[in-house]
Amino acid sequence: MELINLPVRALTPEDFAPFGDIIETGLGEVKLINWDITERHHALAKADVIGEEPQVLINIFRSKPWELPLTIKMVERHPLGSQAFMPLNGRDYLVVVAEDNNGVPHAPVAFLAKGNQGVNYHRNVWHHPLLALDETSDFLVVDRGGAGNNLEEYYFPQQNFTISNRSI
């Protein structure tokens, strides 16, 4: 089986746009609310849910850290809803996404997300499950609940991808 090294990129709105939104202060419209003492960083991402009886859920995921180098053997996607992750402990984490080619993921890309950056994967975007680094980390997660199968997994049959380090 072929092993392909994935370089890690900085997480920027432009590079991540085909896969989803970045949730971070300074990226959207800022509105002053609550007697002008609170900044509302408005509409940084939108939950997108479809299907039978869809519900938007707010969860906390606690993830053990992954060690580098790490091998990417699979990705998943959610056809019925977007999925947003916002780190709660201020720790960096990795994001791996892949383009879709007729229902099959290809050309995976790795990003280093800073501890103040969240991501919102658009509906049907291939991505690796949560990749916490260094320590067990908590993430606020907004995703879809309700009837229907909202998970599709794909295991790469011919190659795996490796992330050797988190350097950009």
C-alpha cells in the first residue's frame, strides 16, 4: 500500500472555503449588542440540515489526542447536515478534508487549526474525524440529529496518507 505525505497548511478562509467555514473572531460582521458592551461576531457559519425530522444539536465532544506521525486511512461525510467544531480549551488541532470525485474522496488536504479557530464542514464534505493534539480536548459541536443515515465512511483502498508533523 502506498503511503503519501500530507503537508500541513495554515487554516485560512480562502483555502478552506471549498470545504466549509472558519469560525473565528475578526472574520465576519461585528455588531455591538447588550448596551454596546458585547461584540457579536455575526453569522460566521450556518447550520445546514435536511431530511426527515431534522434537528440542530449542540454537543460537547471530548477527544483524546492523536500522536504524530499519524496515518489517515479513512474519511467520513454527513449528507444530511453540516458539522461545526469549536475548540473549548484553546488548543491547536488538525483538520483533514478531501474533495469529492463522483462519490469518492480524493486529494486530501491537512490544515492546522489554531486554538481560537473553529470549522464548519459543509454538508457532504469528506473529512477525518476529530484530530485533537497534545492533550485531551473539548470541542463545542453543532450538528444534525433526527431520522435518516447521516454518516458515510470511506476507507482508502490503495493508499494511506501520513502527517509527519504539524509544521506549516
